[in-house]
Amino acid sequence: MAVPLSYSMRNLWKRRLTTGLTVAGMALVVFVFAAVLMMAEGLQKTLVETGSYDNVVVFRKGSSSEVMSGIERQQTSIVEMLPQVAIGPGGRRLLAKEAVVLISLPKRGAGKASSHSNVVVRGVQENSLPLRPQVKLVSGRLFRMGSSEVIVGNSIAKGFEGVGLQGTLNWGQRRWTVVGIFDAGNTGFSSEIWGDVDQVMQAFRRPVYSSLVFKLRDPNVFDTAKTAIETDPRLTLEAKRETRYYLDQSEMMAKFLRILGMSLTVIFSIGAIIGAMITMYTAVANRIGEIGTMRALGFRRRSILAAFLAESLLLGSLGGAAGLFFASFMQFITVSTVNFQTFSELAFKFTLTVPIVLQAMAFSLVMGLIGGVLPALRASRMKIVEALRAS
Amino acid sequence: MILLKILFRNAFRNRLRSGLTILGITVAILAFGLLRTVIDAWYSGVEAASASRLVTRNAISIIFPLPLAYNEKIRQIEGVKHVSYGNWFGGIYIDEKNFFANFCVEPRTYMEIYPEFVLTPPEKKAFLADRKGFIAGRKLAARFGWKIGDTVTLRGTIYPGNWDFVLRGLYRGRDETIDETQFLFHWDYLNETMKKVSPRRADQVGFYMISITRPDLAPDVAIAIDMAFKNSLAETLTETEKAFNQGFIAMSGAIVTAIQMVSFVVILIIMAVVANTMAMTTRERIGDYAIMKTLGFGAGAIAVMIFGESFVIALTGTLTGMLLTYPAAAAFGHSLSNYFPIFLVSDVTLWLDLAAALLIAFCAGVIPTRHAIRVRIADGLRRIG
């Protein structure tokens, strides 16, 4: 017969201070574990959502980001004429030639001279907007083609000095006015500044485009388009689906965060496991008489083992639940940091997903199990007579 | 003396529990020490940078170049001693995960400005004589098993194509804070190739490194340089090397802050564990305290007993942790040398370890002490177990 679960629960309640401290230790470990996974997930999700599946990004072979790439004007025309490019309303091809550069802007509220960060400036064409349906203007208006006007993403408007509506920026001996703020949701575009590509190229004295983006006529013809671009001897270009392109950019950083998080939590969990072990050993030591009585009443060794394991698993699940509860508040926080791979600023949110919840709960149960197994074994191995004599 | 003996006896009355607690503190202090060292490693570039060297780059951002012609103009500015220049090459050796810093520089002046990179005279001569030659840090060469005379090919990301280099020298750092994982080659090699394949990108310099005659001139020289190129097509931003490196770290500030916060979380976790141990200890011993009170010992004596025990446990764990930090950092630094070329435990970290130990011991002792002092003698004696 099994010892009722309420026995284990009441024991935890009886020693509230000890239970509370042990749970607090475990909750902190689970919190760190969940928070780091949420950060990596948020980063990846942001970059994945930036791309659309039926868009293709074309850039110079060998360059790992748009900033390093360069495409001659005549090469862009060759790509534009590919039969796989979708035709938009009005018979125009849905292809945008873009120029991407980084500028250094002061971060808001830091006050120190050195807290600048690199922000992406994307020179776009009229076609760029229908290719990126995520981008929506929230205030002001769109820039006029052929003028020194720009629109900025909302993460940039929030995080950087002097880029609010009607703010001015100086590059290339020109003054640029911010005429609109756009929201691109949870995507990388929210951390960019957009202007007319010809003006941007002129100002930065860059005679070449950085990348081409086009929509496929049919999502399935990607492979033909890729082969056509990469085997053409006149082109030294590489093509990727936009989703793939942005996923690749998040890889290094997400991996870094995951490894960091895993190694930290494994080390930290040693502390929490020891805490659970101490609690459970004491719980056993204080209850030797009780254990003897239960054994005398006819409870089997494995029932005692199960009761103590249940107690420590309860500790673990309480810790896990508490840790996840606090971690879920992290979802309101937006982090803005430089992505090592593109060397430019990217804002992203902590994102809690079901797999992270499950992983965190499993992790805390494992902590409870490891912490409880030795004390529970000791409890179950006691001899009845000695245990009864002890108290 | 007798007090100390009692404290130790008390602390180790329940060997298993004290042992586990000490083990927990050791692990926590070790983790704390390693995390602090990771942060220090992050800032090592700033620490090693000299305040008497300036870096000039394009004011728009680091990805925009400056004309080579600025070299002569900067040299004419009062207070400037040497000027060197270079570009970030961003080449990949076989695979992207083999990341290391690779630059091209103007070698003669670069050696003058950076005396901390030590080369033997024959190696230096061989490097200067071969335009396709490169020098690598001792650790970098060891990582890939390069030997003098080997040809190494990098795949360019910013400058397309495959580039061959011949290893002409292994530099050593003047002391252990110098990064020995860099890859340096001739700026001329890059420039002459660019002249052939893409003339538009020739004669462009990524950054100028400037040494000045007196460190206190740094702000004036920086302003003078920036003023000289004001309102030109390529305006400059000049700052000390320290500020320049600091700028890179400020960009990944969110991650550094996260690691910093996490390093304090581990202290909180262990605080909960030690507080738990102390609560249990005093709960078991409440009868002892009642007897002490009966004998006439005051609240102060009981507080000394409990806090003393807490300190004994915390300090034993911390000292073990501190001792283990050195071998752990050595092992850790070795496996992470790609990311953190410099990985040294600083004195500040050790002081913080100690401060953390005192904080843990104090916080863990507060509630049990209050409880032990407040308990009435009769209640304390009545309670068993």
C-alpha cells in the first residue's frame, strides 16, 4: 500500500521556512535556465519572422551578411530578368535593389560618449514595401523618393537619441529628416532606418547595391532560380530564401546564448540539488520514529521510498513553477544588443514557448529527484526496531 | 580560542549537512569567480589598450573607409609621433567556426606603435621583406599547428576570393594580458590586389592608429585630427584606443549585464541553501540555547555562537572555492581561448568572493539568531527534536 500523498505535502508545510528556502533556491535556478532559453528563442524568432518564405535574397558570393555584399548594377538587371521573378500589379517585377550600410548612433539615456551602436540603414525602392508586408507605418508619412527623408523602425526610435519624428541625422554632408516611424512587429526591420536607395548610395558614395530581394512567381521554383543565379558566369552571386538567410544570421548568437545558459544552469543546479539534499536528509533524520512506526504498521520499504521521493519531487515542481512564474514576466522585456554576426543592433523580446516550459519543469523535477534519491534510500533502508528505538 | 573551538565543533556536529553546505558554497563561489573572470575577459581589450594611442575611423561608422591620403595629413598634426593604418580583413580559415581576428596593417609603423607585440629580429626582418607574409600570435599558431614558412589560405568575406599568406613570424605578448591570437599581414598585399580586381576599393584605409608624444595631449590631438577633416566627404572620429575598444563592448552591453546579474543570482541561490542549513541547525539546538540562557549567557553570546558558526561554514566553503578557481580558470580559459584570448583571475574577483562569503554568512544567520534569542527558556527546554 502506498503512503498517501498528503503525508508528503503536510511534511513540507510543517517546515515552511526550510521548504521555502529550498524552493527559492530551485526557483532561481529554473528562472535563469528559462530566461536564457527565452532569450535565445526570442532572438531566433525575431530573425525568422523577418524573412518571408517566398522571398529570395541575392548577395555577393562568400559574404555572410548584406553589409559585406556588393552587386554591380549590370548584374542586378540580369537577375531582374529571370523568369522566376513574380510580376506585381501594373506589370512591374516584384524585385527590389537595396543598399545596406551601418551607421553609428548614440544610444538613448546612456550619457557616455562611448555608448554608440551600429544601426542598419537600408536604402529601398518602391517595391521593397510590398515585398515586406510586415512593415506598417504607425506615425508620420512615408519618405518621398528622391528626397533626403527617412523613416525609422520603432525599436530604433525608442532606443536611440535624436531619431524621433522630425529628428535630423547627418551623414554624407547631408541632413536627413525623419518623416515617419514604422512598426514591423517582432522582426529585424524594426531595428532599421529606411530611405530612398539612390539617395543613400549617393550620400555614402557607394556605386553598388548590397542585395536584391525578389518574390518568387511560385514558392516551388526556388531551386531553379537559385541554380540560374549561381551558375550564370556573368554573376558572382549567391541566393537564399529570405527565411533561411535570416535564420543563418541568428545561428551564432543563439548558439552562444544556449551554450552559456546550459553551462550556467548545470553549475547552478548543483547548488540547488545540494539544498534539496540537505532538506531531505534532515526531513528523514527528524522522522526516524515516524518511519519506524509506518514500517511497523505494514508499509513496505518501497512505499517509504516513494513517499520521500514524492516529497522531493514536490519540492522540485514547486521550485519549477515558481521559477517559471517569475520568468514569464520577462516576456515584457525587450533586449537590444548587437548581433555578433551582422555587427548591427537588433531588438528582440524574451519569448516563452511550450517546449521551454516543459524543459524547465523537467529540469526542476530532475533536480528534485537527484536531491531526494539518497535521503529516500536511507529512509527506506532503516530497520524497524532501530528506528522505533531512536525516538 | 575556546570560542573558536566551540564554533568549529558546532559547525561540524552534523558532518553530512555541513559537508554538503560547504560543497554547495564551494561550487557557488567557483561559479561566481568564473563568471566574474568571463566579464573581465570581455573587458581585457580595454584593459590592455593604451591611453596614449589614438584610433581614427570614419565618423559614420566603422564599416566606412578613410582615404589613404589622410595619413600624411595626420602626421603633420602637432603631438603625433607615429601613424599606422590597417583594415579589418574578416577572412575565414577553412570554416566559420575557426574565428580569429585578422587585420592587414602597415607593418613598419605598426611595430613602432605596438611594442607589446614582440618578434625576434630575424622574424621581423623576414616578415617585412615578404609582402605575402603574415605574423600570428603564438597561441593562434599553436591552435592550428602552423609553423614558420607554412602557407595559410583565408577566404575573404569583405574582400572576395581566396588569399594565400606565408607565416613569417610568431609574436609573443610582452606580458600575459596581451592578446596572442591575432593574424596580421601587409596592407600593401590587400591594396595591390584591390587595385587590380576592384580599383574603386583601393587606397582605402579602415582605421588609423596614432601614437602621440605625451599622453596628456590625447584630447587635443584627437580634436585637431577631427577638425582637419571636418566637412569633408569622409569625416573622422578620433578617440583613445581605450574608448575605441570600450565602444565595441558597449554594443554587447546587454549580454555583459545579463552575465553580471546571473553571477549575483548564484550567490542568492547559495544564500538560500546556507540559510536553510542554519535554520535547521538552530532548530535542532534550541534546547542548548535555552540551557545557555539558564546559565546566564546573554543574547550577545548566543548571536556570536550562531553567526560564528555561519561564518565558519561560509568561509571554509569560500576559501576552498577560491583555491579551486585558479585551476578551473586555467582549464576553462584553455577551452575558450577562441572567444577569450585573455582569461585571468583578477584580485578584485577574489575580494568579491570574500565579500560574498561574508554577506552569505550574515544573511543566513539573521533569522535563526532572532529566533534563538526570542525563544523563552521554558519553551526551549520543553521542545525536543
